[in-house]
Amino acid sequence: MPRAKVQRKSTSIDMTAMCDVSFLLLTFFILTATARQPDPLDVIIPSSTYKLKVPDLDMGILSIGKGKVFYEIVGKDIKMSTLDKMGEKYSIKFTPEERERFGVIGAFGVPVQSLKQFIMMSSDERTKSKMDTGIPADSTNNQLAEWILQSRTAVAELHSTSMRVSIKGDGQEEYPTVKKIVDILQKQKINKFSLITSAEGDAK
Amino acid sequence: MAELDTSGGGKKGKKVRSKKANTKVDLTAMVDLAFLLITFFMLTTSLSKPIAMDIAKPDKDDKSQEKNELRASETMTILLGKNNKVAWYMGEAGKSTPNVEGFSDIRKSILDNKKKVSETTGGRQIIMVIKPTSGATYKNFVDIMDELAITKITTAPAIDDENITDAEKDFMKGAGIL
């Protein structure tokens, strides 16, 4: 008696279509991912169970850590406009090239007097130069308040909304340092602001 | 393909077939890699968005006379001290001794007090006053705001870092957390 033949089917599938789709998606995600500017100030943000996402438009982010304050303005047009206003205020003339370079800068923490020099450096030089002393925020030389005020004006003029102020503080930073910054904000009648935290698992 | 037959005749009558190389490549590994990268990029783009906690502080220049009196019996004050310790008391300062606790126990205390206030006043919400002192770190402040969110305190907490009374300071010094 002849044995019943079991037909063997090939198990290999044509992967071409799948490969096409996956690379299409991959390209999409790579292109939409925004290149993150390296943070000059190393902050470890505390975690919380809040779920509210930060909008990424019309925002100013204050990084607080090691007693220093850095400021980041979101949006190229806002940055350039803020720089113009700051230049006027402190009578520093910024060239179009410097404006353009400032437009793509991330967080910065230099006094406005050495900003010109800071802008023209490459990012490697910036980290090496040790110019990142933080933005002066004393009562006699309150450049931070000026930056915030000018960027708020810029947002109001260009996008006709109000700017959100977010604080990104280091977990181990002492409260008085944070309070000093919050007081500066409150002087400008910003009584509502966001604290940036990282996600934490749901509390039991 | 284009090859010269150099075999010199060979068997006659049989067609000389050019060998066809198999053009199929195994794409499995490539697909694997692509999906791995897709997953990575998907997760990093959506997860890297920071999360914000909205804080509202009382207006300093508010000169209006419309201020609501708080009932002392419904108020819980939490003082943030150093070494990740907090001190809390119900009611007015100086009248009740504050309890010193760590951050792991404060949630239970908040829930207890919330329940007590709700029971004694017939469903009224507890009022929280948060007083961060100079010894507290930024993390402590975020943590306590987070605890309030977890315990579902819906009334806006009063964040008061200006008016820390002497009685409170003395107590905190006594407990070694200022």
C-alpha cells in the first residue's frame, strides 16, 4: 500500500511588501522626530503622576540647577524677535547671521554681554568655554526678568497668545532658589506656571 | 546569462540552459531590524514629551477685599522641612502640635484628615496649605503637590512660602527639620 503523501508547503513568505511598509514607517518616524538640542545644564527632574503633556509651542522653559538658571525659548521666530528686543534694551547690535544662529540655539545661560561671543561658537566650544554661568537674576542686574518679559512680548506680538512659562528644576535644588525664580515670575504677574516632571507609574 | 558555451559540443540534442540564479533574498532579518527601529522611534517621539504640573500661586498684588475666611478646623497645613521630612497640623498654628512624618506616611495622613473633615462638617472639602521652608528641596515640593493629586484634593491648595510663623519655625527647629 502506498503511503499517503503529505504535501510539504514552503514556510517562507514573501517579505518584500512588509519590508517596504516598515521602511516607509521608519522613514516617517525618523523625519518627524525632532533632533533634541543637548541640555547644557544637567537637571534630574522629579517624577510625578500627572498626565498633562506640555504643549510645545509658545513656551519658555527655565532650567534651574546648581543655583544657576538657564532659559530656553521655544520657536525660532520667537527667539529671533526676543533677541532683537534684548539687543535694543542692552544696546547690543546683533547681525543677521547672529540672529539666525540664535534662532536654532537651545537653552542658554550666559549674561547678555557675552551672548554675542557665545552665539558664534560651535556647540563643542560652548561646552568647553565654561561660559555657562547662568543668566544673572539678582535684583541689581535682573537679566532673567528681562528675557522673560521680552519673550512674552514677542509671543504676544507674533502669535497673539500668552506664553506659558515652565520650570524644569533639579530635584535636589533647594527651595529658596526656586522661590527666587518664582518671585521674579510673580513680579510680572505670572501666577500660573507649569512644573515639568517625568512620568511615574500609577500610585497604588 | 551571457556566457560562452565552452564545453565543446558535449551531448547533442540537449539544450544548453543558462543557469538562473535565485534572486530571492531573505528579508526576515531586514524586516526585524526595521520594526525594531520603528518601535524605538515611535516610543521616543511620544514618550519624550515632558509632563507638566500646573501650579497657581496667589497673586501678590491682589488688593481686593474679597477674601474668604478659611475655617481653621478644616485647614490642614503641611510644612516642608529638610531631610525629606514634613510637619503637618490641623487648625491654627501653635494650638495643636504638628506631627513630623516622612513622605511615605503623609498620604495616609492626608486621607485620614480629608475623611475626618468631610464627616464632621457634612461633606465639606478639606483645605490644604502648603508651606515650603528654606530647608526643603524642589523635589519635596513636587512630591507634595503630587500627593495632593493622588489623594484627589480638588480644592486648590494654597502655596504659601512667605508667611511662615515663628511658632512654626520654632517647632520645626525643635524637631530638627529646619
